[in-house]
Amino acid sequence: MNAASTGPQTPDLVYTPEGQPLRKEDIKTLADEMRYELGRYRAWRGHHDAAFQEKFVTLQKWLAGRLTRTHADLLEDPRYREVTQFFLSDLYGGLDLTELAREVERALPIATRLLPDSVMRTSAVALELNAITGELDEALTTMLFETMGITDITEAAVIEAYRACDYQAARHHQLDLLAELGGGLDRYVRSRVIYATFKIAHRPAKMAGLGGLYDFLDRGFAVMRPMGSAQDFLNQFIGKERAIVDALCAGTPDPFNP
């Protein structure tokens, strides 16, 4: 396998929620970054190809099951159960951003004024993580159902498709974003100033139509807050996923249990 493979090409040009073209090199503000990542999300093939979307959802359900099996020990640990579930359902497992994207598209200028800048930066990381997760999973869907022509998803077929896509660098970047997002949520929930500002923004955010974004961030803060530090959890979860990526790309037998 070619370890230098970078994955699906990040689009140079996307269309913002307002319908305006935006190139990556023209990003100047945090709001631009969020608009760009929402544009990447809107460019997913599944948004305009219902048959492909059905296959994509089928694959994501299989991948969610794999993640649950891989991290069963964390789900069984009372210290980590809630944060693991949050990672599997809201972050790495493929967050359905349809409603959240519509909300942010409508109220992004208000969001950047209402919520602390550090919290909005964490939101931008979440949007980028979602964008690359969808792009990689769409590439895997294409490989499985169109190039390989499978009709039923099996572990052997998924392993073959992963290796054929050969997106090791992109998968590692995906995990870098997950680590940055988890670390940001953990860090900000421990900052009295940032967390207090965030809590004060609850009512104005809801009134401005940002309830979904606020609730998403609040769920992240809520599962991080009781742990004292999330670093051990992040090391375990992300470390295991990195080992799986490397095992897949190295051709290791039984790569989902490296």
C-alpha cells in the first residue's frame, strides 16, 4: 500500500450556504472556514443521488457496528461509557448534520457573535471532521458497491475496499481532527471563563435559532466535564483507531483487531 495516499481530494471550490463560490485559499475568517466545511458537506454525492445515499447509509450502519464492537471495553467502563457513546453517535460514527447544517447556515453570523471564539473554533473542527468522514465513507461506498460490485457488506469486503482506496494519510488526518475536537471540548469545559460564557449564551442562542448547535456542544461538554481529564480516554480511543488504520494499510491479517 502507498502510505502517501491522501484520500478524496479536498474540493478547491465549494458553494457557501448563501450560494456564493468559496475557494479554500480565499478563507479569511472563522465564519469563512465554517461556510467552506458546510460547502464540502453539501457537495456529498448522497445529497443528490438517492440510490447512492441508501448504500452510503447501509455502509455507515455497518461501520457504526464495527466501532461499537471495537470499543466495547470503553462502553462497558462506567468512567467512559457516556463519552464513548457521544464519540460513536455524534462524532466519529458519522454525524448527520442535515438539520444542524440548515441551522448554522441560517444563523452563522449570529453564532460567531454569541458564542466564545474558542467554542466556535471547536465547532469549525467538528464541521471539518464531519466533511472528511463523509468524503471518505462515500469513497468507500463507491469502491464497495460500484467498483467491487458487492451486494452484501461483509468484513472481508470492507477490508478489501479500505485497502483498495488506500487513504492512510486522510484517515490519520480524520483522527487528528477527532483528537483536536475532543481536546478542545475537554479544555474549554475546564476553563471557568469560557464555560461560563457558553452557559450564559444558552437563552440567546436558542432565541437566535441556534438550539441544535448549542445542544451539540453542550452534549460534548457534559460528557467531558465529569472525567477530570479526557486525555486517557482520547489516547485509548484514538490510539486503537490509528492502529486499525495502519493495520489495514499494512495488509495485517484481522486488521480490526490489531
